[in-house]
Amino acid sequence: MTMDRRSFILGSTTLTMLGMPFLGARAERIKKRNLVVIMLRGGMDGLSAVPIRDKILNSARPDIIVRDVRQLNSDFSLHPRLKTFHQLWEEERATVVHATNIPYTNRSHFEGQDLMQSGGHTPYAERTGWLGRGIKAAELNSLAVSLPMPLLLRGAPLPDNYFPTYWSLPNSTMMNQIAATFDEGSLLATTMHQILARPRSMLEFPDGDGEEAVILAKTAAREMKKDYGPRVAVFDVEGFDTHAAQGGNDGEHGEKLGNADELLRVLRDEMGDKFDDTLVLTLTEFGRTLHQNGGYGTEHGYGTAILMAGGLLRKAQIHTDWPGLMTKGLFEGRDLNATIDARAVYCSAMAACFDVDFGYLRKQVFWGEELIDLTETLFRV
């Protein structure tokens, strides 16, 4: 699949990476497991990415129904643009959690994207992200300088490594300006000066003729497969707010799913055997409405799907408490309902990747809320 420049104007892709070796004695007994989060901003349509065989869905979306699907089981299938994900499904290295979402129902991008990263209930109330708090709770050493640092990762310990965030690398003048904002002699200022002293080649992306997102994925794979390289990468992919021209097989939404799938392909191919010790999962603020609108698109909804891939998954499965698409089962009569708190999935993923007790993470990261432990259900532990 070729990603044209237009797709990146409509929805750009960025990358943040974390260098996090275990501290102390834990390093001797814990195998390095990688976690990759792909944030799909705009509201990824779970009913388009993983449609169900249901006449209600067909009649609700006559002009944007997904055809030529890739079959997963007797009930669910996969958007045709998710080619790599389907290959991994056939290898027992892909899983879908469907009819899920964070506990947010007001359909604002700004509020939803804040809450999908903070893991809280009230928009803008938290200054740290669930992944950053998870890193801290796991007592992992941190992190990269990111321009800017996404809320998802805030709360992690102070940086000790740097990796490029955007496809355009900041120049030395910008880096010096950033370093000057910190107290001389502080850990962060010292780190920034060390970065500036390194040979330029250490900060450049690898050679290649791919588009920016592919280069970012190669960068992530190259660094994460190192024994002492970063263990966490966060991709930020925009463009899923498809109020118009959403399309079925093609259209804007299919393009964005294809872009995310291309990131997955590059990670799988470049990481080689290390992909067996890696988990890739998606994060989005909400789903889309069941019915199409007058512009051949969909409006902001509620329930959606989480896509997960990698060798840390227990098996290929659709994990769901399916609420159905009849009006009585929809949220407010219009949206796929969310019957699984997505934060339970993310807490379980961190427990599996960081080798930390789920109950401890639930207390430290999600304030002790009643989240279901899915660690052994979804992951190899």
C-alpha cells in the first residue's frame, strides 16, 4: 500500500518512544516485553473496522457498508484494508475487543481525547496519563523528550533517552533553546546537552524511500528490538473523524485504517523474532453512529473496537459482550453500546508487558476502580 502526501495532510502521524530498562535486580529476571500504542484520533469506527454480519448494519449504512471483507469468524469480519492484521489473525497473533470504550459519552473530540489518555472521568482534571502512571508504578526507568509530550505518557519518571518525535527532526538551535529552559545541572538539562553532543547520525531516521509514517515505524522497530532499547512506543495517527466520504472499502476511513495497518506491517517485518515479545494495541476517543448521515459519513458515537496484535496475545479471538444493533440495545438509540471498559484492557496489557500485578496497577493507575482483570484472558503471562 502506498501512502500519498494527501493522506498525511488530512491526518499526520507522529511517534514518541521510551527507553525503559528495568531497574536493579528486576532486570535479571524479567524478559523485555514491548508495548506499542497507536492512538487513532477522530473516533475510529469499530463497525467499519470489524463489522458484524447483521442485516441491521447493512440497512443502516447502504452507501458505506464494507464489502469484500476478510472473515474472522462466523459473526465478525475485518475491513479489507487491514491486510496485515488479518495475516496475524491467521497466525493466532491478533485479537479484537469489541463494543468497548473509555467511560465517556459526550462525543467531544477535545474531551474524549483528553480522557482516552488520562484514563479519568472528568475532562482536563488529570495532568498525567494512564501509560505514564503505569510506567511509574512498574518502577521502570524513563524516557524520551517529545515535542510535545502526549498526555498519555505524562507522569513517567524523568527522561534519560531521546528519540525523534516528528518526521521532521528538530534542529540544534531548537534543541539548545529547549535545554536552556531547564535549570543548569538538572538531570533533564544534562540529558539535553548530551543529546546535542552526540554525532548527528545517531539522531537521524534510517534511510529509506517510504513515507513519513513508514520511516517512523522503522525507527521504532530498529530501537525496540535492541535488548536495552526502548520498551514503549506511541504512534499518534489523525484523520478518523469521517463525517463525509467515509466510504466502505475505500474512502477516508478505509485509508486511515490502511495507514495504521501499514505501521503494523513495518513493525512486524522489521522487528523479526522480537515481535513475539511485543504487543501493539489501538486507542481512540469514541466510535461512530450506527446510521450513515447525508454526507455518506457517520457522526460521533460511543462504542468502538480495540485492535491488538503481536506475540504476547494468548490467541486470535473476538472478546466481546455484544449488545446487539437493535434500537433497544443501542446507546441513546443511535450508537453501538460499550459493554467493556477499555481501561480494563489497557490495565491488563500493562500488567502483561510490565510484569506487574493487575490489582496493583488498577490501584496505582486507575484509582482502584472496578475494572475486570483480562490479563490471562487476552495475553500470554
